[in-house]
Amino acid sequence: MTQKPDIDQLDRQILAKLIEDGKMPYTDLAKQLFVSSGTIHVRMKKMEDMGIVTGSSLKVDYQKLGYDVTAFLGIYLDKSSLYDEVATHLKNIPEIVEANYTTGMYSLFTKIVCKDTNHLRQVLHDKIQKIPGIQRTETFISLEQSINRSIHFHEDEQ
């Protein structure tokens, strides 16, 4: 079992605020939490060193960039021992934005973003299904995304 990290209430408040608005300047965050901006920098560095904060990301509305189809793909492998090899191939396909090694029916479950259904068909046929070790796939097209968020981190969790 993973050991719970040693962070205090201020660390939790910092995380909660940055999860809410990752672009918030440390100076503004410091004012809201009544500490110096240096304290925020030190605390963030500590949480990065502990592996709690592993970077930052940007949420992109793919539809506004012309990618109108989001699909989920369940992948069956010939053998589970091929996971690492197949995952390496999947990382080279830019349309795949998430991939998870799973329990249950599928060995892998991926999220794919494409311009249209023809683009999706090309990605499936010309890229994914030609990867050695993939037995077959099952595709689910998303009609609408109703939730897209980070986990809601409570400042007062112990």
C-alpha cells in the first residue's frame, strides 16, 4: 500500500487552489492564503520532490480545433505479456490521448480524438490494428462529454 504523503493543511490549500485554477500566479495564491510567495514556491518544490505534483497540463477543446470525434477503444491483446510492447507503439499515435492498462474485458482502454469518422477509421485500420500483439479492438464513439474535471481535492482532508 502506498504511504500517505506528509503534507499539512497549507499544502492541501495550495493544491486545492491550483487544481481549481492552475494558471494562478503564486503571488495571488500567497495573498489568498496569507503567506509569502516564497512560502508557496518552497511548498510547491517540496511537493514536486515528493512526486505529488508531477507537472502541469492544459485543457484543450479539441472540437474547436476541428477534431469532432472522440472515441474509446477497448483493446484485446494476444497475451498480456505484450502490454509494454503494444503501449510503446500506441504512444507513437498522436490521436491517442489516453491509454490505460485495465482489468476486465480489455487489456487496454484508450481515448482517441479524430477529425471525423473517416479519420477514426484510418487510425483504427492503418495504425492501431496493425500493431503486433493486438488481437482485436472494440470502439465506442462518445456522443457527448458531460464531465471533464480533475478530482475535487478538499482543503480540509486529513
